[in-house]
Amino acid sequence: GMLELVYFGATSMSVRDACGVIATLVLPYSLSTIRGVCEVILDDVNPQTCLEILNITYSEVCRGRTKMTNELRRRCLELIKEDFGSMSIECLRDMGPEMAFDIVSVLHSNFKGSKSNEDAAKDSSYEPTAAELFITSPRAVHKASEAREQFKKKKHKSSFFK
């Protein structure tokens, strides 16, 4: 990993190791060449590496590095929006508030932007679930209405509610 990088300029360093090198060694030792190699390694954004890469983009070390703070961060947030459920979220325990807000914002916009049942019903490829069919069927609506009326009648007859 690191020795291979220092002596040969090439590496089989993992994304986790590259994040560690950027976070701890690059600035104190002015390792700009090594930083460049590590940043190339971080281009491998996938569900297994996404959150670690995103975390480093919020660090002080990346301030002023638009490739890291804009482009790479955007790619990570897009992947979170698409595939958050398959990611290991253990590293989120150590995230800062700005990263937490951005993740929640992306997930919120994804949730908020999902099709409503009415909009989806207009889409020809949409197939309602069994629960949606049951809830909206005329029989179910009628039964719910009857049950509501019976409850109201019982409520007025009961001494408990007086």
C-alpha cells in the first residue's frame, strides 16, 4: 500500500487507506503527488466505498479542492439517493453535521420526490399493490363507511362517553 506508493508511485491501496492518507499525512508532510494518487483511488465510488469517500470530502483537508468538495461529493450523494439501502452505515457514527444534513436532505428529496399513488396510477407502467386495491375498492370504502357510522351510533348510546 503506502510503501508501494512512496517508492513506485503506484499502489493497490484501498479506498479506506487512501482516505486515511489524505486525512492524516497529506497536509502535514506536503505530499501533493501522493495526494493526487489517493484522489484517483477515491474515484471508485460504489456502495461499499461511498460513505467513506463522502466523509473525507467534508474534511478540512479537502477545503478548496473543488474536485473533491463538488464533483466527488455530488457523485456520492447521487449514489446514496439511488442505493442507500445496500450501504453499510457504520461509518455514519463519526460524520459531521454538514454531512449528516446533506445525506438526510438527499434521502428526504428522494422520499418527497417519489410518485404519489395518484400520480403513479396515471403512469401506464404502475401496478397498484394488493393493499392499495383493497383500500380503494368500492366495497372496502363502503364497509369503512358503515363501520364508522356504527361506531358513532354506539358512541352516543354508551354512558361511558357522556
